[in-house]
Amino acid sequence: MSRSLFVSMDGPKGTGKTTLLESVTQALRADGLKVIRICERKSDPYRGETMALVNQFVRNPSPELELAICERFAQSRAWISRHVLARQPPDSIILIDRWYPSDAAFRRLIPFPGILRLNTACDVRIPDLHVGVVTAPAISWARATARTRGLSSTVMHRFEEHVACTQAFERAVADNGWLMCRNEGTIEDATLQVVSAIHRVLRRP
């Protein structure tokens, strides 16, 4: 590879992204590949300021405030693209838990094509493979609410909101041609699907 391969895993809460990410990491390393795991939340130097806007939005939602949040996230991803992703070894596979496709699930008022253009304009790195991890809303909701930390969401508290977010995310996956991984069966099946897709990308000229 002339540069690192960048793979994002996105999706609503409770779809098993973290578990799948760990399983894919182990499988790729077993294949002898160098895998680097990055978390957008932990790499974002402006996270505190952005989340303060998110908390304002929860109390008083408006298109203007939501756009400001989208802009802040795009600026943070541009920073991560320049200062984190660009510095990874060229023979590595970078796996990230959440990138701009996740905005399709959690932004409420700004259409996702606009968010996509915003991230592109900020020169946010485009993943070589987008993986949309989904389940039926009832399954992911049950998983999320059963966790020790609970739903753990700033902006989503009702099942109806979760259903709407899941539907919005699935539309974005279909509209943009990303890989849809339905993580409702065994983790082995989901892992094989994602690892096979990564190997296909690696084989491209």
C-alpha cells in the first residue's frame, strides 16, 4: 500500500460496532496485517467545545445550532485527518469507530448530503471503506439499554428516536454505496463480511 488503508465503522447505538471492531482487528492481525485503532472522540482536540454546543442543542434545537455542530465536527475531523491519520505508517490499516457517516444517524434537521459536502469542503479524509453496522431497531435498542452504562446518549432517549435514526442511517448507507453489515447473527459472520471487504479493497490496483 502506498498509504494507510482507512476503514470507518459507523452505525446507531447498540449495533455492536465496538465488539465487531475488536473481532475484525484480531482477524486482520491474524492475517499478518498491521492494524491501528483510532477513536474519533478521543482524538478530537475540540471535543469539549463541540459537546457544549450539543448540550445547548438538546435543550433548544434549531437548524442554525445543528449546522454549527456539524461544522465543528467537520473541523475536528479535518484536524484528525491532518495530524493523526496522515502520520500513520503507509503499510497499516486504520480502523476508526465513527466518522462522518454517523452524522446521518444523529443529526436531526440538516440533510445528510449537506453534511457530506461540508466534510468534503473541509478536506476531511474519505474512508477507503465505509462499514455501516446495523440491526433491527428493537435489537440494537435492547442491547444499548441493557449495557452497564445504559443508553449513554446525549441526544437520544426514546425508542421512536432510535428507530428514526436507524432508518436515516440505513438510507445513507444505501444512497452512498457503503458496505451494509447486518450484525444480527454471529459475530463470526459479521467479521468475515467486513474482513473480506477489506481484503477486496487491498487487492485493488
